Amino acid sequence: MFLLDLICNLYTVICNLIFMHIFIFVIVCISFAGSAFLAVFLKRNYTTAVALLCTVIADIFLLLLNTNYPAGLLFFSMAQLLYAERIFRNRRYNDELKGNGSNGDIKNKSTINALLLQVILRLGTAAAVMITVSVAHGGFDWVLILASFYGVNFLYNLLFALKNSKSDILLTVGLLLFAVCDIMVLTLNLPDYLDVSINQTLVFTIMYIFYIPSQLLIGLSTAEKRARTQLV
């Protein structure tokens, strides 16, 4: 308990001294810039960098301005779709190395079928979750709808990343840390929908402890050596 109280008190001091939200935003910007630099330097594509740019824009809405939550969730969802593309192509190439698939070429019939299956799976799951959430909420709510869509895609990304973690370990660990951060965000918003009370200082502390390294690891994953470097 002493250590926990110390961390909470330290967090409060940091917030009072250097505007924690701005500090976090700067870290995310650095991660984006580093990813873009690595993509140029290593002559790889910009999938991860663009995803991090979407994260930067989302953080402007949700972290700095603390307004227009649908826009923030939309950009977070775009980031997850970009990660999905990276994970999908890397997985297809790994399947090829094992003799179970193609090289991820979009013109290949096997790749098209696998892509369509994943799109149908994601959209079907997202639609079911969004309808269920809307019915449970008693009406249409853009924040809940987009949060559901984001959550479904994030969950699929995490599952597929874990399955192929050996070939993309930094991204996988980054997404795992990001998942803990999102759980904390969900916890923060629970009082808006349920009759519960939470320790906001503690939840904020845990959220940022996991958010900072998650973004840095995702940015660094651009430099991760894999069998097919253009998949980054």
C-alpha cells in the first residue's frame, strides 16, 4: 500500500508541475516521428507511421481538447485498421514460409479469400456488438458505436498478433500494453453508465504507465527485423 500511495502522490505532483496530458502527447508524437524516420531510413513502407499519426490526431481530440469523442474514436479505429493490414500481410507471409499460404500479394486468390474472410468476420462481430450495445443502452450513441467497432478490431488485432508474436514481438507487446491502457479508459468511463465509484487518480496512473511504453514499442517495431521488411 505504501508503494501504491507513493505512485499516486508522484503522479499528482507530475500533473501539477508539467501538465501530464501534454507530456503524454509529446511522447506519442515522438513515437510517430521515430517510426516515420525508421521507415525512411530502412526503406520500408509507412503503415505503422500512418497508424501512429492517426493516434496523434485521436489524442488531440481525446487527450488535449477533451472533446469530440466520436472523432477521436474514429481515428483510433483507423489506426487499428492499419495495424490489421500489417498483421494480416505478415501472417500471410509466415504461412507462405511454412508452405500454408501465399506471400500476401493482394492479386493472389488465396490472399483475397483470406482477406474477405477476415473482413466479414470483423464486420459481422462489430455489427453484432454494436447492435447489442445500442439495444442495451436504449438508443443510438455514436461514442458507444465507435467504441464497439474500435474494440472489436483491437481484439482481433491482439489475437492475431499473439498468434504470430515471434515474427512481430515488439508490436505484439505494444498492443498488449495498449490493451491494459484501454481497460483503464473503460474503467474511467464506467461511472457514466453504471452506478460505480472508482479511484480516478489510481486508474489514470495505471493508464499512463502502460500507454507511454506501448506507443514507444509500436514505433520501435518499425525497425524490427522480420523475414519481409516491407510489411512494416
